[in-house]
Amino acid sequence: MPYSYYLPQFFKIFCSIYLEAMPFIVLGAVLAGVLEELSARQAFAFMGAVGVFLLGLLFSPYNWIATLGPALVAAVVTLLILLRARPLVEWFLGFLGRHRILAIALSGLLGLFMPMCECGIIVVMRRLLRKGMPVSCCVSYMLAGPIINVVVMLSTYVAFQARTNDPASSGQIGGLGMMSLRMGMGFVVAFGTGLIVEWLYRRHGKALLAPLAQADEAQAGTEALGFDYSPHAGKGFWKRLDNVSQTALHDFVDIMVFLIAGAALAGVSRLVLPAQQVEALSRNQPVLAIGVMMGLAIILCLCSEADAFVAASFVSLRPASKLAFLVLGPMLDLKLYMMYTRVFRPRLMWTIFSAVAIQVFLYSLIFHYIWER
């Protein structure tokens, strides 16, 4: 067909992905900016309230307007409780030392209260390490946090729910199903990797960590996650607002660069590869299809707040391949490799990479055969 056909179709697909992802990128960038200007205690309470509010809107059986009032009340109550509560992180750190396996599992759910994208979570994890949180628990939070948080849950739900009416989506999974599968597999992979890291740490100790992730005992009590720590104390309202806007803009620009590349690739793929061929390949050769999507996840470096819209645009691709893309991307890509080198020694870094890649591939392949039958 002539270019006069392909070019409008490409821009239609590209703009669709771009515009659908935009609200969630803006939301994530603004939240990141606000968190930078809050003390850790305030940030924990604020994100807890935001999480309750968004989850209330997402899972309510009523329309969002009818749910807005109750969800807002629940969020305010949560905010007040968390602000008045004892320093929960201090208690949590003590709990981690006594019940390690359970603690690794609970750490994988911390993203519900401390939601961060995969880039920002590296900084938070390093602070947790310096505060004294076990390495295995930090790794579990680091891997699961970019997936198990309300912004990513919402974006995944919206991305896949919007395509349920597409004729090519027969045999696919809707928004709630894909969101649940992504969270479930992300948690299992993070928990399994955390157990492996725990075993490795018992053998090698702090030799697995880079100097930036270590602190002596005198520093441990004052490092960045103490609830009374406020790095921006004394700044006026307008200065804080300026800092929020600068941080949000910086995150927004960084994310958009990768989103544009991902949307362009999705648009070209949709036009070049016939839907029937993609569907047949991913159904009959799942090993190849899952491997290709895992490779794309590593190369594209998409933010977890936007990657669902790129994955959902491959309408005829079988669900297992899209699931592998959605779970692996927030845990392992090229930009994360560069960031991991500042926290982990090579032995630990490659252990994490191997454990994550193998688990995602095996679980996705198992799911493929279960779903297709």
C-alpha cells in the first residue's frame, strides 16, 4: 500500500498510545515531585492516603462520581492516622529481623504505600539499606514496587480495558485480569528473588553491596528514611512549589523520551506485521514470542506507568507474551543496569538479573499453556 495509507495509520496508533498514557505519566511525575518536598513521615502518610483514594475509585462497584466522596473521606482518615501513628518504619525494621521470610513477602507489597517508578525506587532502596533494612527485603520491594502500586495498577487496567471491544482482542484478557496477573506474577518473582538474595547474603554479607549502599552504625540512625528527617525544612511555600514543578518536569521529560520510542515501535509493528501472523506466531511458538517481548522490555526502558499502553497496542499478541513484557520491564532494563551498579556488587547484581529473567520466562510460558487450553 502507498505511504498515504501507512502514515496516517501510524500516527493514529502513535497518538492513541501517547494520549492514553499521558494522564498517568503526569500523575506519576507530580507525585514524585511532591514526595521530594515532604519528610519521610509525611510522604508515607500522603502516599497511603493517595493509595486508598485511588484504590477506592478503582475497585468501587459504583461509578466514579458516586465513589468520589467516600474515597476522599477514607483517604483523609488514612492520612490523619498515619501522621499521628508511631514511626512505623522503625517498628517495621525490627519486625524484619525477627520474621525474615514473612518480611520479604511483606516488603513486596510496600509499593502500595510507597509507590515509585523503577528509577526513583533505587534511591529509596539505597536509603532503606543505609537505614538497616535487610538486603533481601530491599530487593523484594525494589522489584515489586514499580508494579504493585496504585498508579501502575490504574494504568494497566485502563490500557487493557480500553481494547476489550477491539475485534482482534478475541481470547485476550481484560483490564482487571491483566492488572491482577501482572501484580501477582510481579509479587511472586520479587519474593522468589528476595529469598535467593537472602541465601546469598548469609554467605557473603556486606561484600555484596557497593560503598554507597553501606553506612556505619553511627549513620544508620540518621539516614534518609527516619520519620523525623526533613531535608527541606525551612523552605517557603513558593520555593517548595518550584522544587515540585522542577522535579515533576524532569521526570516527565525522562519518561516521555522512552514512551515516544515505544509508541513509535508499536505503531511500526502494527503496520508491518499482519495481526494474524503475530497471533499465530505467539500462539504456536510461545518460547520465541515471550523471548522477543522480554528483549523489547530490556531495550525500550519504558516506565512502568506507561508500558501497559505499549503492550496493549499489540492487540493480537497472545496474553503470555504481553505479561512477560509488563513484568520484566520494571525489574530489568538497560537504564536499571546502570543504576544497579551504584548499589550492588556484580555477584549480587547478576544473581538478581538471572533470577528475575528465568522466573519471568518460566512463569509466562506456564501461563501460556494454561491459558491457551
